[in-house]
Amino acid sequence: MPASDANPDWLHVFRALTFTHGVALTLFVSGVGWAIWFARRHRGTPRERALRRVMCQLVWVTALANIVWYALPMNFAWEKALPLQVCDLAVLCAGVALGPGWQWSRTVLFFWGLLLSSQGLLTPTLEVGPAHARFWLFWSLHFAIVGSALYDLAALGYRPRWPDLRLAWGVSLGYGALVSAINIPFGFNYGYIGPSKPGAPTIIDALGAWPMRVVWLAMIVLGLQALAWAGFALTERRRWQGESEPRR
């Protein structure tokens, strides 16, 4: 038996809510916080655009690295290799959002990246530690997605509108139908809506047995997206009303 199996340690085994998890979250908050501070300070200048280009390039490198890693013969498995997880698609939207900045990409990045992929930071489905390449791929992927979403929101000023919510609902339901058509006949778990569950504890564990847990999960996701839109819509409405009131 390998030493790492006989005596699990932080280099080889990852567990949520441990020191390693705390270090990863601290690095994420520090890095994204600095990027947002820098961008807001240099808004509309070549410095901010240069930072965004670097971030965009890192996002694409991260997306490609994850696709290549799971496609390698030593790592290939049909239930994991297809780039069909929410994070696999959200990271592509992050690259487009930081690049050409098309509205649809910013919308999907907000509703998927910020509201869904952020769960990977809080309840990571990861079992290996820093001694394994998959540890770094996992965190780089989630850093890229959630960090880009926060940057677009706090530094570039993205705000969800009613058409954006409708787009997010349509994309989310369409995605669910697509991966279900693959999950059900093959027993896969893309989108975490298949018959199986992740090996690490997540919110999915509290939603009961399949297939009813898919219904509950869909209601939670669509409800969270609606609440996120409503929160920003209400804030923007109050700000607009405050600006339109005549001064006395």
C-alpha cells in the first residue's frame, strides 16, 4: 500500500473546511479583491484593459488545460471526459465575457458562474491534495470562473436585466434537458443531475433520491437566479428613484 494511502496527509488528501481549503479561499479572495481594486482605480484606462487581457488569457489556458487533462488516455473516462459540466461551459463564457464581452456570455457567467460554480469553492467535490495535478486544475478552474464573474460584476459593472434572467432560465433548462439525455441511458452525472451523486458531500445529499432531487435542484437553481435578478433590479430601481427626486 502506498504511503499516501496508509497515512493520508494534506499533500495527498483534500477535505473541505480544513487548513488547505482555507488557504485556497484566502488566495482566491486576495487575488480577486486586488484585481477588482486595480480595475476600479484604473477604469477605462490601458492598464485595466491590459489586466483584463491577461485574465482572459489565463482563463482560456485554464479551460484548455482541463479539457486536455481529462482527454489524456491515463485520465479518460466517459463519465468525466466530456466537457459538459456546468463549470466546463461557464469557463468558456468567462473567456468570452472578458474578451469580446458579448452580453449572453456575461449573463451566463453571472447566473452560472457566480450562483452555481461558487458552490465548488464552498463545498468542493475534490479528494486529492496539492501533490496531484487535479488539485490545481480544480482550483484554477473555479478561481477562473467565479473570479471572472465577480470582476465583471464589481469592476466592469454588469447588472442582470429581465431579458438576462429569461436567457438564464432558458439556457439552464436547455442544458438540463441535454445532459439528462446523456446521463439517463449511460448512468452519468453531468450537471450533477444524473442517477449518481458526487463522492464528496454537497447540497445534493439533502435533496433526496433521484429523480425527484432533480426537480428540487431545478427549483432551487431557477429560484436563486430569480432572487439574484430581483435583488439587483430592486436596487437599481431605488437608485433611479432617488436620482429622479427633485432636490429641496
